[in-house]
Amino acid sequence: MKVLSRLIIKGGVLAPAELKSICQTTEDIGLKAISFGSRQDILFPEEVCSEALKSFKDFEVVTPENTEKQNISSSYVSSNIMPSTSWLTGDKYLYVLEQFRETPLLKVNITDPKQHLVPVFTGNLNFIASEQEDYWHLYLRLPGWKETLPYPVLIYSWDMARVTKAIEKLLVEEPETIETLFELVNDAEQTNNITIDKPLEIPFQPFPYYEGMHRTGNDKYWLGLYWRNNLYSLDFLKAMCDLCLTCEIGKISITPWKSFIVKDIPKSTKLQWEKLLGKFGINVRHSMLELNWHLPVGDEEALKLKKYLVTNFDQNDISTYGLTFGVSNNSKTTNYFTSIVVEKNASPIELSAYKIRDTYNLLYAKNFDTNEQEYIVHVQDVDMVELPGLLMELSRMYFDQLGNEKDETVLPETEPEIMEYEVHQCSECLTIYDSEYGDPSQEIEPNTAFDDLGEDFVCSLCGAPKTSFQKKMFTRA
């Protein structure tokens, strides 16, 4: 963020025509790719002169010299394809986002607590949907605050932008308590607040697999696309936008994981989408070891470290399903949002004249739940070659405690029992049906046995019939 210019994409949502316009203008100024940021914005992977940035007349540009404005992050990307609060539809997100006519100066998150693709508490203002229709919990961590605190009332959907603006104006008064802030906002704005009659609950679920083509009904699919180096070819993106327009797809959604999702793909066009991906050589079946990493944009050292760790995971044939990883420089101001953090230590200033080996700390979120906001130090000052074994140790700890997330105690470092379990694998595309997880894309509940599935069950990826699935036995912790 300190060296790259970026485009504000409010809530991470944009129309195919808008993305194509961005791609065409980016190409005109001499670039061949764009990147995505952790706040669901678009970044230019190379330095762009201020004169060239003026070409983006229809979009708000934030330059390295102007870091005041922040993109709104939202979980619109997960609506209609992942678990959600019943009243929070895709249209509702768009109506709420439309209320924000000015780009905020603070980081604003607008999220559904039942989804697990977009982090809930990484903003300064975190609006989280309540069970009461059109009302939101608000959790604040303003600049200078050491913890995230709950606002004492629920905020009405159509007041969210005004409350945000009021809080931004009140920063000059440096309110020290949530009670003081609440009183000042009430004095400044007439809002339709209601009391909190039910505390916020954020259920724990393993992180979802969001890449590839997934069925959402009898006639619709959604597609998640991820590239290792976070450099998305303009030629591919323009061709994809053209296909979206042909298929009458209205929105494209950016994730915080430097990837994007296209929803509402008609079943009749599935072959066209597969042809497009094949033509540009797009791989959409990355291993779970590869996905779910949060790296600083443009940090080659962090990317190299990730490749080293993923290679070791692969060679040792381990599972990281449901875990997320982050690579970071050691910083007290960092607000992590991954299950496990690999934190690089700064070199001692007194030894700056010498070349010394880097050392790292490993931290993990309490219960490996990123919404807990509490991180536990696992080890400190270890060499890079020690990291793979230590991370595998943490992954075993995760699976050992999975299902006991509310346990307040620190997890013991014990070897989990290795258990054999049964799955069914599609012989056409190798997709696995695991009864423990069911198939959310087809509204099949967890713990649904394969034999209990109807004869109309088909593979969620390739559409092969139930008879194409073969029983397989695997082991896991």
C-alpha cells in the first residue's frame, strides 16, 4: 500500500463493464496486469505516474502520497453461495453500499457473521448483520484504541453511512471510551437505533474452498479464480468480462484473498466458461495447501517463503483444510485475520552491517478462529528451515481441537490419533463427497451419508451422476 496506487471498488463489487473499462485504461497506460488487495480493491502492480492515473476518470484513485481514503470491505462476495443471514440478500448489500456516497477515511467492514470468506473484525468500524432485519451490530477499533469494542445499540441499515461520517468527524475530539463516542454520535445525528436483545454470535466453521466451478442450483454455477502471483492478465480479464456480458451476469466480486468470484453463471454456458479458462491456461483446481494465504502485495520475499512452505506441506502429504495463513513483517500495529501467522523479525540495527539469517515467530489465533482476535505465540526466533515442521505441528493441533472451539484453554502439544474415514470420489473429475461436510452448493447438510443421497444427486463440479462415484478410504488426524 505504501508504494502502489489503487482503485477504490466499494464493497469489492463491480460490473463486468466497469472491470473491462479499468482493464482497457490500464492497458492504455502500458501495464499488462492488475492485482487485488486485501480490502477488495484493485492495485496496479507497478508504479504509475500521476498523469497516467488521471485516465481513470470514472474511478477513485488512491495514490501512495494520499493514504487517507479507505475501501469498504463487504461480504457481498459470499451472498447466495455460502451460509448467510436470511434477510441479508445480495440486493440488500448493494442498497447499503449505495448509502456511502463518499469514500470513508476509516476502514469499514460490512459483513454477515454466518459466512467465513470475508474477515469480520479487520476494520475500524465493523458492521455485522444481526438477526433483526435491517439492523447491524457495530464493533469499533478506532485509531489508537488497543481493543475492539461493541457499540451499545443496533444500527439501522440506512443510518450506517451517516454514523460512519459522524464518527470520522468526532476523531478530532479523541473519544477514549465507547460510551463517550455513543453520546457524541447521538448528539450529532438523529438515528433509528434499537436496543440489543440478543448478543452477537459468530459460529465457527472451517474456511471454505472458494476456487473452481460450483453448482448453486439446477441451472446456475459460480466460479472462483485465484492466481498464485496475484497478477491477473488484462487480456484474460477483458475476455471474461465480454463473456459475462453475453451471459447477462451483472456483478463480479473481489475477495480479500486476492482472488475474485463470478456468480449466476447459466448452466447452458458452462462449456463456454470452461473453453475460456482452457484457452488462457487457467488452472482452477489449486490444492488447499496453496489457497488461503494472505501475503503483502508485491512482496517477493513473502511469496518465496510461501512457495517454500507449500512445497514442504505437499511433500509431507498433510491437510490444511479450513486453515488460513499469513506472512507478515513484525509490527505491533498489524491486525491479522488468519488462523496462523508467520511473522518475520526485524534484523537488529546494531548488526545491519552484517548479513545474518532471518528469524521468524509463529502465532495462531485462539481456537484457530480468526474472529477471536486473540493470538497465541507458539514459538519465537526460529530459522526458516524449522518452519515447515512447526506449521505441520500446528495443523495437527488444529484438527485435534476441531469441534471444541469454545474451550478456553491453550491447546496441548500432543499427537492426534490417526483415523481412517470413508469418502466417495467422482471418477470423472476426482471431486470428493465427504459425508462429514455434505455439499452446501446443493443444500446437502453435513453428516449426510452418501447412501442417503437421492438418485438425482450429481457431482457439484462436472455434473456426473451418483453412479460415477466410487468409495475410497483415507486417513486423517
